[in-house]
Amino acid sequence: NPYSQFSNPKDRLYKEDAAEYIQKKKVALDESFKRLEKAPYFIKTKQSENLKSLLTLQLEMMRQNMEYVTAKGAPGYRNNDESTPAFQKANAFFQDISDLNVYGKSKKWPEASDSYSKAMSKLAEWKSLVAY
């Protein structure tokens, strides 16, 4: 069956290393990164609920998409070695984002701003590691 991703690799339509899948993830990531740019405004205006909403609704898909781009493929078809520099940078980025969410909920705005800055720095490093 050519429509099954589990059929013979030479006959199936699904090609796990096709560039189109990575490109779709990058388009979704661009949207996530654009939304993440709203965080400083929410921190500055002390809008903890809007910050929490931003970080919880959008960012789970961002994590999945970043892992897809980092590992260069779908689960089961990729290298899930989390000791690679790109995976470590992505995980450090998400730790800073989690810290940002905690500080936002606690209304600790200077710490939240610091976490956002650290996260953006790590995001830039991740982009260079994966040639984003």
C-alpha cells in the first residue's frame, strides 16, 4: 500500500527525509516565534494571564516542531539522541521558557524579563546549530 508510511520504503509515498516536512515545521515555528515576541509587552504591562496563555497554548506545538527540526524527522525515523548540542540548546531554551511562565504566574517581572532574554539568546544559538 503506497499510502502507508510503514510499507516498503521504495514503494510508499511518504518519504521521511523529504524537505517539505521540515519546511512545514519551519513555517509553524516562524508563527510561534512571532507570537513569542509579544512576551516582553505582557511582562512590561504585567499581564500574567495573557503571558500564561501565550506560553501554554502556542508553545507545545513549538516544542514538537523544534524537536522535529533538531532531529531532522518524525519520531521513529529520526535521531533522538538528546545529547547533541542542538537538542541540549533546545531543551535549555524550553527550560528558560518554563521559568518565564513560572515567574509570570508569580508576578516576578524582573526575573521574567531575564528569563525571556536568556531564552531568546538560546533560541538564536539553536537556530545557528540547526541552520534554521
